[in-house]
Amino acid sequence: MNFMGSNKELLLVHAEMPRQFLSHDVNVMLTPQYYTLKREDIPVKYLYQAKKIAPSLFEGLLEEVGEYSYLVYKEEEQWIFIAYNLGQIRSLLLSKGIQPEKVSKIFFAQQAVDAFTAPMFLGEKEALVVMENTVVVVPRQALKEETKPLTFDDSFTPKTGISIGGGVQGSLLDVTQAALLSTLFILFAAIFFVEGSRYTNSSSEIEEEMQMLLEDHPILQSKIQRESVAQKYTHIETKEKQKRETIKRVSKLIFKGSTLISLTVQDKGFKALFSYTDDAVLKRLQVLAKDEKFAKVKVLNGKKVQIEGAL
Amino acid sequence: MNLKKYQNELAVLLSLLLLMGAFLYKNIKVSSSTKEASSLQHSVDEFKEIIALKRVWADKGLPKKITALKNTIPAAKVTWSKKGKKLTAVYAGLSATELNRLIMKVMNLAVQIQFLDIQKSGSSYHVELKCKW
């Protein structure tokens, strides 16, 4: 049982494979006719380094048709390089009745070299055998007649395979593009999430200030009390400001020739009485009263002017 | 429709939806947080205003300050009657300068003027002041 790999059915694709009629997703394993293998003993330590040099190893070996990709892995002390052409593989699969979108993973027979403990027949003419640790196709005639062949099943599924997803026909994006875009979007999403969660604590300073105020003024802890106190003192403030402002405004009407005879200020209003010396002073007094927006200005007998107003 | 054919696009679409969700989440958080902070700040400002108003109009040091209304004018010209938090003061024979000084003092003290009457009599002034605090 293969715990690491896929649990999907594994099909061995070879030249004599009959046409398939699939209703479910499968994994496929390709026989050596459909890939090019190189085994190299090169002094590189890391996989990315080996992958980098893979194209140069196959220079002149591959048909110059389509684009090649490379599967690289280490087998004991040697690096295994497998060159494959996804376009050709797709065509092969289609020719066998396998829709590429039904294929989850593609494996190469070489990856399961250890599983080929005996020859495996590929139809009437060919067989898969392992020679010098490499899976190869040989004519069945080359095998001894009493050879007991292996039966191919899902246990041949290697741990890693390649995905045909990037090359699915009709798809607008390949795997790399999709991965890049998805990573970018997820990264930005994470940034937005972090930013959003940080905003939750932005008002904590104001909350602390409010808490301190409440502690210093316990009598104002209830909102009703606060409103009541605010109403009381706002009313006093407004009223008293009006009274003081009125006294200031009245005092502006005192000038040479205009004398304040009396001024009474109460809660409801005020009354001021001025005396003036001549008509010019009266005119100026009236203009000033108008400037100060005193509505009730009454000229009285005896060269007097009375100004009244409400508060 | 075969979804597998579009699995790459689906993956991108899902991550895009996640991005949009996160953006929306951030915007909602920012908006609600700003609203909450603004409302809280308004409450704090109101609170401070109440305290300031109370400090002015319920000043505990006012009984002492009120004596300035008596001391600023020669005692012979003042009739002073202070009962609890209420004051009735009558000033007679004030000069224009004394009147100005007295009125300035009254205006600068946080007392509630209930009645202020200024009467000119010849060259002097007669003032009656009733206030509370």
C-alpha cells in the first residue's frame, strides 16, 4: 500500500496499450519510449543545482520539437535526469483515449525501478525489464519462455510525479502562473487581515483616558448624571456669558456726549438709559446701537435714549 | 463542465476571493474602529467640558475670591450682605473709575448675576448687585 503517494488507479501507458474509456481520474506511468533518461555522477549537492544543468546534459539528444521539461532526483549516489515533452505526452494520452484532465499525476517507469523485480509484458511483442538498474523495453522474444511476468498494479506508484495541470488544454494559466498569482493574493490577504486585526486596538488609548476620567470623577460615572450636570452648567455658562457680553456691548455706547444714566441687568433682560448732548451724538448713538444689534432703541424726551433687550 | 480543466484558474479565483474578503474585513474594521474611536473621543471631550464647566461655575475657592468685590471699594461706600452662597452688595457714591473697577471684577468672577443695577446720580454712581454661586 502506498501511503505517501496517490490512491488513484495507476495505468501503465505503452505503445500497445488499448484505447481507454475512463470515467474517473487516474495516475499514469510512462514506459521508456516516452522519456529520455540520463544517469550522471556529477559533483552537485543540491537538487536545484542539478535541475539547472539538466538542459545542457540533453543537448543534441532530444528531438527539437516542442518544449522539454526535466524531472531530476537522486538514486543512491547518482543523479537521474528524465527529459520529457508534455506536448507529446498529452498527444500520447489522447491517442490512448485518456483525457489529460483525467490525469492527476504522471510517473516514469524508471521511478519505480525497484518494483520491477521481474520482467513485465507490454502486450504481445514487448516487455519491461531492468538492466543495469535502468528500466528498458525489450522484445518479449529476448526473454526466456518460462519467465513469470509481473502484474502491474497501484503498488508501482512512486512517491513523486509530475502534474499535467500546467498544460491542460483550454486552461488560461499554467501551474507556475497560478501559483505565483495565488501566493501574491494570499500574501496581500494576510497583510489585510493583520492590518484589520490591529485596528481593533486603536481606540484603547482613548478608552484608558476615559477610564482615568471616570476614576477621578466618580460622581460623573453615570451618563444620566453627566447629562444632568452638563445641562445645568451649560445653561449657567450661556446665560452668564450673555449678561457679561451685554454689559460690554452697552459700554461701547459710552463716548463723548453720550452718558450712561442707568443700566439694569437681570436674568430675563436688560435696560439701559443714555443721555446725549446733541443730534449728532444721537445719530452716532443710534448707529452704534444698530451695530451692536440692539433691537429696541427708543428716543425719549429730554435728550435721552432707552435701549432694551432680552437675554 | 469539467472543473479540473480549470483548476489553475479556480485556485487563482479562490485566492482572489480570499484577498477581497480580507480587504473587506480590513475596511470594515477600519471603518468601525474609526467610528468607535470617534464616538469615544466625543465622550471624552464632553466629559472634559463638563469638568471644565464644573470647575468654573462650582469653584470651591469662590467664597474667598468674592471678597474682592468688597475690598476693591472703600468700605464706607459698601453695604455687604452675604448669606450662604448668595450676595447682596450695595455701593453708593462710586466714581467712574471705581465703577469700572467694580464692574470688571464682577465680570471676571464666576458668579451668577441675578440683578445688577447702575444708577448715575450727579457725578457719582449707585450700584446694587445680587449674585449667587
